[in-house]
Amino acid sequence: MVPFLRTLSGIIFFGLGSTFFVAYLLLLNGVYPVTAAWWMQVADLPLVIVSLVYGGSSLYLSVKKPGVSTKALPWIIILPLALLFLTLVVFNFWPATP
């Protein structure tokens, strides 16, 4: 399950990252600037989620010993990533000016 999740999140990350690159180029050149800016504001958290899933699954696969089953390792990886995601959500929705 974890290798499939890693592969799927890698493909989705590549797709979302490519759309961010295209949106930045459109915004920089003034082609559909409102739509490009909107996309970069809306799709930032999905990109963060996918990157954290990819990073967490890669870390799990590299640290896990073959043939050994443990329940603590996934939680040791998931909890800091979840805290990082919640921090980024707070920063994303926190008003910039009081």
C-alpha cells in the first residue's frame, strides 16, 4: 500500500507542480493574471498535502526494516507531518493585517 501511495502522490505532485509553474509564467507575462493568481492561491494546500504524503511515505519506506512490523514508526512519522500541515494551514488562513 505504501509504495502505491508514494507513486500516486509523486505523480500528483508532478502534475500540480507543473500547473503552478505554468500559472507563474502566465502571471508573470500578464496572460490571464487573475486566473493564474487564483490558482496559485487555491491549490497551494493540495500541493502541500501531496508533498507531505510523498515525503512521509518515502521516509517510511527508507527507515522501515524489511520483515519487521511496527506500529510506532508510522505514528512517529505522521505526527510531525500533521503538525507541520496544521501550521501551514494556520499560516495560510491567518489574516496578514489586523
